[in-house]
Amino acid sequence: MQRTPKTLPYVPSEDEIRRYYTAVWQARRAGDMVLIKTILYTVARVAELVAIRIDDVDLDACRIRITHGKGGKDRVVPFPQTFRETLTLHIADRRKTAGPFLFESSWKKPYSTRGVRALLARYAGAAGLPHNMPPHRLRHFLFTWLKTQGIDDALIQPYSGHASRQSLEIYSRLALTDAQASYDQAIARFPV
């Protein structure tokens, strides 16, 4: 029996991500900006994101502990040092309300996954994107981008939450699609 090949997921282009983030920036909603950067930098799944507690954030080591991720697994994910100050300010603001979660509503309840998806969709509309921007698309973008930067699966897998490196093959195929376009442009200038 022949297997039907899996279709590759849609991955936003760098231009779409820039337009998306510009829409977020122009809205001047600091909490939304921190939430979206947290998704982009840590590739946390939406259910993992809304469960992050302030105590799960290690600002000194630039890491966030994801507890009870997919499959009930815990892991630690990095974030860039350039994000530390922004995250520090967000946490200081959150501590004023004495809520335990990194992202909470004004009712002192953690954000819902549905609320996060709606927030992401609003910014996709504001950016004029022809499609929605669900959280998993942001994960696909980062993993594919890391692959195009030459980052090995062995380095990506531990913080991706994927059970094995084999699960990351799809991002290699997506990166290969981008590589093909670059190859075609370069080969067009080839002297022979």
C-alpha cells in the first residue's frame, strides 16, 4: 500500500513575519508584544505558553521551564539575551498584580488558548496578511528559519518538545524549499 505524502505546512516568509511584528509594535500593547515574542523566541505551544508561571522564568540564564508540555514532558527553552530586559519589565509589572502566571487577564486568570489564538488573528488582520497566524505557524517559522541558518537538529530537538529528531525532518524539507530558490538564483549567474 502506497503512503500518501504529507503536505508541508504553510510557513510564513520573513517579510510576513516582519509585517506581522510591525503591526504588533504599532499597536503599542506591551503585554501583547511580550506574548508574541515569547512564542517566537521559545517555540512554546499555545497550551504551554498560557501555563508558564513567573517562577518558571530564569532571567539570569535566559531560559523558561515548560512544564507539562505535549506528552506530559517538561523541558527548558532558551530566549535571547536581547529579550531579557523586556521580559524583566513585564514580570515586574505582573508581580504588581500578584498573579502567578506570566500572561494573565485583568481578572487574574491565565490567558486561554482561545484568547491567544484570537489575539494572534487580530494582528494578522492588522498586518494585512492573506491568512491567519496561528501559534503553530510561528513555531514552523522559527524551526524552518533555524534550519536555514544551519542549526543542526540535535541542537533544536531538545527544546522543540519533539520526541525525536526524526520529527524535525519536515523543517529540513521546508528549509530545502528555500535553499532551492537560493540555488536557482545563484545558478542563474553560474558562468557555464
